[in-house]
Amino acid sequence: TIGVFTLGGSAIGLVAIFTNIALLEVDKVTLAIVSVFILFFLYGLYVGVLVLERHDSANSLLLPFWIAQVPVVQSHYFSYGLYTGAKFEILLKSSADIGFEWGGGAYFTFQLFPGDALAFGANVVAIVVVSMIWKIRRRAF
């Protein structure tokens, strides 16, 4: 269910972050960026628990968490991607190629000046989850 994806993916994300921080030398700028994702995954743990407990506000709090996982952007100036639980990304690249990526667990990237070719995409799994949350919210009103 959505609660398990949210809770489990967030827990995996936190473990991965703290493992990397412990094993690698991390500069202050990287730590500042990673801190934002730590807060995101902590928020996911909180919301995941609310969903599993069937709390009234869970769906409202869940929506921004999953909307943040929809876009995928790669460019010469910055790149962004994020998922918890699962991803199936469709990417339209500047070379007019269409790319696909899939995975499970948790992942984030935010890089400044990575030098990547331009690509825009979306995580289809996140789109499906957002639409499910939206339907549930509409039925509640």
C-alpha cells in the first residue's frame, strides 16, 4: 500500500544517507543539501505512520510528499530526482531519445553543474500514487 511504500522507502532513504555520511567525507555544502533530503525522508516516516494508522489528515500530508517525487530534471546546471518505494521514469532527452529507468528502495539526487545532457521526465509510479491520493481526497469531501 501507499503507507508501506512511504514508510519503507523513507526508512531506506535515511539508512542510505546516514551510511554514506558515516563512510564518506562530506563537505558542508553537501551536508546542507543532504539535510533537506533527511528532512524529506523524516517527513515520509511521519506521514507513512499516519497513513498506516488511518489518521484523518494523512492524505492531505501525503500529497506533497508524492508530488515531490514526480519530476525528473537533468541539465548542465542542475539535476533533480527523488523516489521512495519504487520508480519507473520516462525521460525525454535533448537528443530526442526517450529513456526509461526503474528501481526500488529510495533514491535522491540534487547536483549543481553536473554537466548532464538536458532531459525532462516523470516518475510514473509517483503519478499513479498522486492520482490515487487525489481520488481518495475527493471522495472524502
